[in-house]
Amino acid sequence: MSSNKAKSKITYAKIGQDNVPIPGFGAMGFSAFYTSKPDRDPKEILKHAYDLGCTFWDTADIYSRTGHGENERLIAETIKHYNIP
């Protein structure tokens, strides 16, 4: 994963009081459905998406190989590991 901090131009839509980036980042494939293990560390991929301006990560409690909440735990660990606000 490149350490380049280049920012892309992210488009936002107003939903209620919030500006939500479009597109958001669909994180389903990290914990379920596609492969037994991602080719890269999902935390690095999420961090790279954040560095590019993505702040909306889509997940659901059913995105899991081992039990409910696996994907949410992965995203929480990423936020904590990289100190993402």
C-alpha cells in the first residue's frame, strides 16, 4: 500500500444534516462472501480509502464468516489502529 497522501476529489451529498461521500466504501468483501482471505490487509485498504477522503464505510452485522459483527469489529480495529477520527 502506498504511503502517498494524495487526495482525490470526493463528491458529497447532503443527507439530513450530514455530508456523505459518494461513493461510500462497501466493506462486505473483507469478512464474507467472496474469498476465504483478502489478498491485502483490510486495515491497510480502509486506511488508504480514508486517506483518499472516504469517510463512509458500508457494513452490516451479517457480513461475517465466523459470526455476527466481524466486519464491524474490523472497521473499529482499523479506526483505533490508525487513530482515525
